[in-house]
Amino acid sequence: MATITASPPRIGLPGVLKRPAVRKLLFLALAAAILVPLANARWASGTWPSALTVDFSEPLAKASDWIIDNRDSHPLFLYFLGHVSNVVVIAVRAVYLTLLAIGWAGVTALGALVAWRVAGIRLALGTGTAFLACGLLGMWVPTMQTLALMVVAVVASVVVGLLLGLAAGLSDRMDRVLRPVLDTMQVLPAFAYLLPVVLIFGIGVPAAVLATVIYAAPPMARLTSLGLRGADKEVLEAVASLGSTARQRLLTARLPLARKELLLGVNQTIMMALSMAVIAAVIGAGGLGDRVYQALASVDVGAALAAGIPIVLLAVVLDRVTGAAGERLGAEPEPRSGLGWLYALAGVVAVAVAGRLAGRLDWPDSWVVGIAEPVNRVVDWMTAHLYSGVPVIGGTADWAGHFTTWVLDPMRDGLQGLPWWSVLLIVAALAWVIGTWRTALTAVLAMAAIGALGVWKPSLDTLSQVLAAVAVTLVVGFATGIAAARSDRLERLLRPVLDVFQTMPQFVYLIPVVALFGVGRAPAVAAAIVYALPAVVRITTQGLRQVDPAALEASGSLGATSWQQLKQVQLPLARPALLLAVNQGLVLVLAVVVIGGLVGGGALGYDVVFGLAQGDLATGLVAGAAIVCLGLMLDRVTQPTERRAKKGA
């Protein structure tokens, strides 16, 4: 009988080392132990070594000089860019004159008609009320200027985005090529590419429209590509089996199946174009944005509010109408008479003609309700009573000072005091733990590029503001989102407030913040918090509400309390949504912190604004590129990446 010998016990790794995150951190520690002494021996361990920086000022200055010298004589400008500029001017002017010719009554009736036929009677009434409010506030002509710019910019953005989306959706190679381009277009701050656009086209409407197209086209391209790639394969195979060509399949199957994504792309393009049209006031876009910008320069909160309300109303109306149109695509079509459009258009024409015959094309001055003066009186009272000297709690200026002294300064000094290699190690650790080694490599290269651009300290200053704003945004946003997810009544109360705050352009936030907190880094952070908070609250609420009810019922049946259900069930299952909220909060905060350079935010935002104001292409573009790298790094350390290979990271 054969004897059975026991095999020796296997020696496994300790329990802690079995965790992937711990193994990654140990590998990084080992790599740091080898590389850091070498880096210290070659370069100092303090701030980013000057030997590793690249000076872009000279080539960018030469490019700027060449553009200025050849703008009136080179064939590229005379026979191509000049014609583009002329077409844009003619198109915007034609739309603007058409709106003025229709008159305020005709435009209001036309807007209500479109909303009624697309989204129903309630939104039609809301649209009409919004246009009438623009007139009552004395902003009819600026509103028409902004609307004319918007129409041309949105049409151009949709066409450009649709073409790019078709290329990316039909070709994997083009998708790989266009993806980083679209990422850069969306992350690059608007002020950074306003400068080269102004150098090429000069101050005025063409530069404003082209800058808006650059900013607003990427969402249309992305959603078009997503819709084409997500089309039902069985339907496409059925169409192909009938012998249809690639063009026929595109027109009869792919595009119709992607119509929801296409309309969502139009919705996002409209919202981004409106936001950019306000920022483009800096380069002569005119309209409502110019009124807001002038009010910002003089800290006139009343005038800013009078111009900001029409912007918000336009944004809400356009968002609701396009959103309602997208929702109706999947529903059963309502039986409507084909003559409905004709009757409605006839009514609009009758209203416009009646207004012209009555000589009432322009909004009557006697109907204007001035709100600037009473609003400024309220602001003056708040400034006098809340800015400083409030017993016990102090004033808003005191809060801003304390926040700067106790939070912003220590964070900035701490980041700038770290050795440059330690910052790269921290970024690598965060990105690798949450993603893959490719994610970590991308984040580290993005941070290293900031050092190579020679803006290491300003970038860390901006990063400290972003981190402080994100921390406050997440604490308040998560708490509010959790409360809204657990209370239908609170969610209904918050919905219109979040709608207004989410559709309000970034510029508008700066006005009341400056009035209450003065200028400096704290007001820039406060504006960023207010701007990013609605997105965090919405995503958190939606993520918690989408948790499987069966999981909650099971935990409740086991005797779990409401707090235990939240902590042990809802929050873990809603983790992807919470991470998305963190990611979106970072992106939105970064966008406004940069604009905070207008109100003393300093750092990269100041460099971008200074480059635009002084025509300094090198300063503006280098700071803009650093912001792109900062945004890319923050995106990589907050978005988990699924492993596609079996080997893992």
C-alpha cells in the first residue's frame, strides 16, 4: 500500500500585500527609493529645476509678430480667413436685422410658436414670458444681439461637430485621432484661445463667433460619435442584408437611430455657446455679455443682474425646449394637423405686420422696469452691514480673510514647499491606485509638462485654490444631495434653484461675490463653489435614487436603520456616481478659478487674463496649456479606469 506524503504548505503573501493598491504603492516606493537619490544628485530637490524647463516665449512671440505683420497682406488672410470673417459678419448682421424687422411682438410670438410645436403649451407660455421679461428689463436690443450671435454660432458649431462626430463614429482611427483634440478643446480655458483668435481676426464679432464654435462644437462631436457607435447592430445588419450602400445605411439607419444623442448634442452645444457668447464680450461680442462685463468692471451689481437675468432666461428656455424635444422623440407621436404650423406661422406674420404698421417694432421705453437702482441699494445695505463689523460671526470680508489665511495660504505654501519629485509621486500614486499604470503615466506626464512650461509655482497656486474649492463643494454638495435623495419635497424645492444656478454663465457669479467678498483668491474660490455645486448635488441625488430598491428592502428587513442603509448600502452602490460628481466638480471648479483671475485670483488665471489684455501670446498660451495639463491630471486621478487586459496594471 503506497504511503501518502503530505505536501508542504504553500507560503502565501500576507493578507495586506494581496491588495492591488498596496502592491502598487510598494512598487512606487521601491521605484522612488532608486530614482529620487538620482534626481537629487542631478537636480535640486526643491522647486522644478530650471534645467528641465523649455522656453516657449521666443517662438510664440515670433508667431505673434508674423500674424500681426501679415494679417493684411498674406494670401492666407486675404483669400481664406478674410472671407470667413466677412461671411460671419454678414450672417450675424442678417439675423440681427431680421429680428429687429420682426419686432419685439413678432420675436416673442415666434419663440412661443416654436416652443409650442416642439415642447407643448406650458413651455410656449414660459418662452413668451421670458422674452417679455427681457424687454421689461430694458435689455431687448442686447438680447437680440446675443441671440443673433447665438444663432450663427450654434449653426456653425452643430455643422462642425456633426462632421467631426461622423468621422469619429464611422472610423476607429479617426476616433483615436480626434479624442485628444476634443479633450483639449473642452479643457482649454476660453481666455487662452481668445488671444490667438483675436490676433487672427481682430476685436469684434468674427473672433467671438469663431471662439464660440471652438468651445461649443466638441459636445456635438462627442454625442454624434456616441450615437453612431451605439446604434442597434441587429438593425444595421438587417439594413445591410437588403443590399444598401454605406451611405444609405448612414442616412436611413445610423442617423435616425442616433437622433436622441444628436438632439442632446444640440442642447449641450446651445448651452455652451450661450456661456461662451458672454465670455466673448471681452473681445467685442457685444450684447448681454458686454453689459455683464462692463458691470463687472465697475462692480455694478444692479446692472449686472439686469443683464444676467435675460441670459439665464434664454438659457433655461433653450435648455427646456431642446430637452423636451429630445424626450418626445421616443414617445408616441401626437396626432397633429399638418396645417397647424401654417396657421401658427400666419399668426406670427400677422403679429409682426401689425407691430410694423403700429410703429411698435422697438420695445417701448415707458415699459422698462429699472431694477439696477433698487438692487444696488440692497447691495449697498448688505455691504454696509455684512461686509465687516457683524457681531460675533464677523463679516463676509472677515470670512474671506480667514479662509485665505487659514486654508488657501497653507495649502499653497504646502504644495509649493514640496519637492517637485514628491508631487509627481503623489500624482502617480493617486492615479495608479484608482486606475491603471497608463492612467498614472498620463497624469505624471501632464504634471511634468507643467514644470517644463516653466509655470510650476503658479500651477500649484491654482491647484491649491481648486482643491480648497472642491473640498467645500463636495462637503456641501454631498450633504445636500443626500438630503434631496431622501426627501422628494426637498428635491422639488431645489430643482428650480439648481436649474438657475446651472444655466447662469460663469461671468455672472463674479459680480455678487466681488460685492460681498472684495477681490482676491477667496472670491474666486467662492464663485467656483457656487458654479460647481449644482452639478455635484444633481449627480449625487441621481446616483443615490438609482440604487436598487431591492437592496434597500433587504437591508431594512434585517433591521438596518436609515443611517446604516445610507452608509452600508446606498453610498457603496452609488460609488460610480459619487466619483463622477467629484470629477465634474473638479472640472467646473477649475473653469471658474481661472476666470477668477479677473477678480484677483492670481496664478494661472491672472497669466491668461494678462496675456489677453496685453496681447502677449506666450504668457496667455503657456498658462492655458498648463491649465489643460492640470485639468488632464485632475481628471485622471478622479476617474477610475477599467482594465481591458487580463494582465491588469
